[in-house]
Amino acid sequence: MPMKLIVNVTPDWGIGLENRLLVSIPADLRRFRALTTGKTVIYGRKTLLTFPNAKPLPKRENIILSGRPDFAVENATVVHSEAELFALLRGRPRESLCVIGGESVYRLLLPYCDEAAVTVSYIDARADRFFPNLDALPNWQVASTGAPEQWEGVRYQFIDYQNSAPKAFG
Ligand SMILES: NC(=O)c1ccc[n+]([C@@H]2O[C@H](COP(=O)([O-])OP(=O)(O)OC[C@H]3O[C@@H](n4cnc5c(N)ncnc54)[C@H](OP(=O)(O)O)[C@@H]3O)[C@@H](O)[C@H]2O)c1
């Protein structure tokens, strides 16, 4: 069963600017909620700061990566290293795990994910955070391509990728 990663990218794989998302599309947010509710979401400290009131997401187990030894968050588990994260995740059902950003955590955990639920937003936006180009990675193949959709002039598309050789946790 799959461990998933969920991301919204621009055509050049941009994902954020000045610690904010580049775009917000209601249908995409609904899909994010549907894919993650009841699951364990894994993300970096900077992504936490982008959530409403910088609070963990409700109705999900939140695991936050931070190198700061004294960083603690109510209603979330903070892990301080890749090794600590893997020790926590090892033995858990992979289908309960969702990697939700940002750039540093996507890059760290991409090789361990089985699937990536990608939303491509066809916008021309400057970015300072990027997702790896999955079309250039030999392990990753497109599994399904959704119909092109549009919201308030923004064209977007859901594209699911699959990893043919996911790594096991350490
Ligand atoms: N488009 C999307 O789908 C999407 C989704 C999520 C986020 N984003 C965007 O991505 C951007 C944030 O990405 P980012 O790369 O700057 O930040 P990030 O990955 O959210 O968080 C980075 C922080 O995570 C901690 N961390 C990462 N790897 C670690 C490790 N191996 N061990 C311990 N701690 C670790 C560190 O915290 P400390 O500094 O505390 O040590 C690091 O500073 C924002 O613009 C956000 O809006 C986009």
C-alpha cells in the first residue's frame, strides 16, 4: 500500500515564495483534505508557519521536522533528524503516511514515497522553493492524468506519479 506525497507545482516545479504557497484552488484544497484526513502528515517547521495560526492540521496526526532541540508544538510530534523520523515511522502502515512539504522535506522523503499526487497549476509565478522535476527522474512515472480544469482563470490538472523503486526506511 502506498506512502503518498502531495504537492501543488507550477509548470517549472515551483512550490512557494517567501514561505507562502503560490496558488490556492478550492478543489485542490478539498482533494488535499480528502487525501490526508485521518492520516499522518509529515512536514517541515517552515511549512507549519504557513498553516492557519501556525497550528497543526486538525483530524490528522502531525509529525514536524525541526533541528531545534527545544522546538515543541501542541498537538504534534516534533522529530529532530531523519534518523528520529525513520525510527518513528518504521513498522507503521505505509498507507497512513503523507508527505506534505516543503521543499526540504519533499527532497528528503521523495525516494521513500510510493506515489506523488501532483497538482499542476498552469500559472507563471516566481518561486524560491521548488519540487524535483519528476519527469526527469527515472524511478518516477505518470500513473494517471486528470482532465484539465479551471478555477477563476487558473488552469490546473491532477497528475499522479508512481515510484517504481521506493526505498525502505533505513
Ligand atoms: N506547493 C505545495 O504543495 C507546498 C506544500 C508545502 C509547502 N510549500 C512551500 O514550501 C516552502 C517551505 O519549504 P522549505 O524547504 O523552505 O521549508 P520546510 O521543508 O517546510 O521546513 C524546513 C525546516 O524543516 C526542518 N528540517 C528539514 N529537514 C530536516 C532534517 N533532516 N532534520 C531536522 N529538521 C529538518 C528544519 O527546521 P529548523 O529550521 O527548525 O531546524 C528546516 O528549516 C513554503 O514556501 C511553503 O509555502 C508548498
